[in-house]
Amino acid sequence: MKFQSLLAGTSQVIVAQDLQKKLESGKKLIIKLGADPTSPNLHLGHAVVLCKMREFQDLGHTVVFLIGDYTARIGDPTGRSKTRPPLTEEQIAHNSATYLEQVGRILDIHKVTIRYNSEWLDKLSGKEWIKLCGQFTLSRLIEREDFAKRIAEQQPIGFHELLYPIMQGYDSVALHADVELGGTDQTFNLLVGRFLQEQFGQEPQVVMTMPLLEGLDGVQKMSKSYGNAIGLTDPADQAYGKIMSISDTLMWRYYSLLLNKNDQEIARMQQEVTHNTVHPMLLKKQLAYGIIKKFWSNEEADQAQQQFEELFQKKNYTHAQEFKIDIWPTESITILELIKMLKACPSVSEARRLIEAGAVSVDEQKIIDPKELVVVKRDMVVRVGKHRFYKLV
């Protein structure tokens, strides 16, 4: 029963039979999840994997949250079309410090083992690095989809990027991991860990991948760098509003991955929408409320929903998200520039699309020309999309 419940919601388990054997052995397993502190905030995409880790924690296993303070100096090349800019040690330290409070929203932080991969990677000698790299061929490393794509497009690949999966794999050796969790985009890196453990005479870890959660745009995976994320440190009312802004189609993915609704439950809700017995708005409000309740608190969920209803349904703009302008423009600016200033859209093209679609208004006056000039003033209310309101202060 424990085995089947752990498989629920996963994309792939390599190898499922190995997981079953590990669980039946009665051994307290070491469950590994790594995160590079490339940004100070975790988001709901991370929550999908952290919730699976919580299941292992509740079963009494040892969960290790690994902060990749060493690998963050390189940056994970997964899904990248170009080399990441390197982070300074100060940036890494700052970002790492914020992770513990955020992880504690989902895991029992008192029962989490926190490790940093600089503990062992900093200590590897040149001789040990050569021996480690000797386990791999170049052809195997460039099998990675993102590397192969960049080669085909004649985009440069830094040699240090080739070392990244080796480093992440060695983390599993250092921790003697029994299971490693990650998103589907991490499959190659996780398999490297499994391979390296075999080379070091260890029992290979089980690789368990979870689906990637799409961000607010409904296209790219949720990521701070894509500007489409709902951060775990976002104020609850802002997170609620962001959830309300997702498409009706994307709503089902959020129900599945964040609230663990099964296929039958989702199919029932979809039928209710099709037969006009339930409005999608109601289901989306239930989704937003459920997510805020789960990852923030009951009280914040109540407050966020009340504020949303006051703002969107009763048009009481006292609850709009306030945006403080430190230096007020002395001249009029275009509506496109105003939206950029508010950081209300992940990209300029998305802002332009919303304007031209009539989804942007200033003090309830719709604007459809991205070049239209706006006089910026205090208490101005800007609506971007259906459910994002900003009040300038």
C-alpha cells in the first residue's frame, strides 16, 4: 500500500521494483532532493516535488534537502539554450539562507537533514576529479537533449557545463542516497547519480521524477527566470490573484499536481463545466483557495479570497496590490512602459498581446494601443489581464 501511494502522481520511477525492495527491507531510506540556490525564492513548481518528499518523511525515512552551493557556481544547464551567468559566493549564500523557511512550509523542518554539496566537492583533489571524469565519455554527456540541441544550433557549451551532471551524480555517492527526487527535466542528471553509485560499489539509487508544473503563461515550466512563477514567499493575496489569472485549461494541471486531484475527480469537474452546471470561475476560486490554504495558511486563504471578491467582483480597489513608485515620471509614458515598470507580465511581447486584446485598463478605461501615453499619478488603478490589479502609491 505504501509502495502504490508513493508511485501516485509520478512521471517515472527507475526502477519501480527496486523501490519496492528497498521499502520492504525495513531500512530507513535516505531520500535526496537537491536545489541550486540560483534565486532567493522557491515556487509552486518546487512544491510538487517537495510534497512527494513529505510523503517519504511521513513514512519515517530520512529526507535530505541538498543545497547545491557548489554547483550553483556553474548553474544547471538543463533546458538552457545558452550558458548561465555565474553567481557570486555572496549571492549563493544569500539565496541559500532563504530556502530553509520556505522548505519548512511543506516539510517538517525539524526532521530534515540539510546538506551543502560544497562539503565534498570543495575537497576533491585534481587526481580525484580526473578519476571521476574518467567514468564518462564525451559522447555520453552530449546525449543530453539540451546539449545536443545547442550543438545542432551551433551554440557554445562551456566545458564546465559538462561537469554539472557529474557533480550532481557525485552528490548521490557522497550521501549514499537510496532515492533521488526531481522534475522530469532532471532525469539525465539523476541517472548519472545512479550510474556513479554503481561505479563506487554502492547500491544504485531509485530515480523518481515528478511532472513539471507550467507557469502562469501556460507554456514554459514555472521558473523565476521566465517571470511566470508563483513564489512561496509571495504574499498570499498576490499568489491567489496569480492563480486566478491562469487559463481555464491550465487549471486542471494545478488541481492535479498541487491539490492531488485524481483523473476521475478532474473529469467530473470538466463535465460540470461542459454542461454549464458549474462556472469555471467558481472552480478556479476553489483551486486558488485550496492552494493558499495548503502552502500558506487557513487564515491567509480566507483573507485572500475575501480581498479578491472585494476587488474583482465588487470593484473595491482598496484591496488592489499596491505598487510603490520611488521616482515618479516627470512626463507621460506609454502603457507598455507602465506595465514593464509594474513587472506585471513575464515579457514585453506578452504585455503587448494583452494590451491589443483589450485586457489592460487604467482607472477602468480600456487601452488597446501599446504606444498610448499615460499620465502616471498616485492612486491610479491599472488592470492587467483578468485578475491583476495594481494601485500606484
